[in-house]
Amino acid sequence: MTDTSPPARRKAGRPTREQAAARHEELLDTALDLFLEHGYELATIEMIAFRVSMTKRTVYARYPDKAALFLASVRRAIERQVVPLEVLEGLDNGDLAETLEAIARMRIGQVMTPKGLRLQRVINTESYRFPEIFVTHNELSTAPVVAFVAGFLDRAAAEGRIAPTDSGQAARAFMSMVVGGQVRAIVAGRPPTPEQIEERVAFTVRLLLDGLRPR
């Protein structure tokens, strides 16, 4: 006999797993906003809980103190900025200059988004207090891109298109020159125009490839 009774109802007020995950993400996003807005010292658990309509008890059930919440919010922001390997591979069209320019534009573009700019400013202002956020950002977000560029240069050297070099140092120097300078200007509130970005990226790529030209 077919059971025609209605399905059991979820206990009133109990969120679904998806709802709970969304609320947790809202908590981390809001925490990062308030840490940036007020600074780590002045932002409080009470302030964050109020902004997301949670009780302090609910927040403390997940994070034992403000430092733990701060680190979790920053790590999540960093993880959201990680570029999957398949995306990096998709930027490689076989042309040395065009591929390097595409990688540079991608990294600069990340910082120019509201979330990317927020993350960079938090790292700049609070890494003296929490050096682990700088390390985490480098390990999860920066190092994989540098490694991809180094591998790209290694392949180009093996094919005779550039001179053999220390690809790791070359990749780090390239990212520092082409991305670092633009990021500093963006974070300082003086973002370059699209035309300036194109000019600076093209110049840096030419400078790198001229230095690595087989002789």
C-alpha cells in the first residue's frame, strides 16, 4: 500500500544546510567589511553580530575570539581569489608576449574588483599583526601563478625561444614589475586607466623578453 502521508516537516526555525552555509558566508563577508572599515582594533564581535542579525553566542560558537574570525574571513577571501590551473592554461595561446600579457591583466584585474581591492587593503594594513595572512595569500594565490609563469618560461627555453634562465626568479621579477606597481597604485586610490595598464603591461613584457632573447 502506497504511503500517502505528508513528508515529515523540518523542525521550525532550523535552517537547511544550504541556508546555514549562506549565513556563514555572510558572516565572513561582513566581518571582513567591518575589519576594513574600522580596523582590527575597533571592530568588535558585537558589531559584526549585529550587522548580520546574529547573537554573539552564535558567532562564538563558530569562532572562539575575534582573531579567529578575522583569520577565517581573510582566508576565505584569499581562497575565492585563487585562479584554477585550467584558467591559467587557457591563457596560454602559444605566443610568449600575448600569454604573459594575459596573465598580467588577469592579476591586475583581480585587484581592481571591489572584493579584490578590499582583500589587498586588509592584507596591507593587518599583515604586521597577522603575518600569516601574507604567507597564506602568497601560498594560495600568488605562488601558483608564479609557478605557472616559471613553467611557461622553462618550456620556451627548451624550445629555444628564450635563453636558459632561472625561471623562478624571472617569474617573480615579472610579477613584481608588471603587477606589483599597478597594485600599489590601485590600493592607494590612484588606479591606472585601461590605456595605462595596457601600455605598462606591454612595456614590461617587452623588457622581460628582450632580456631573455637568445644571443
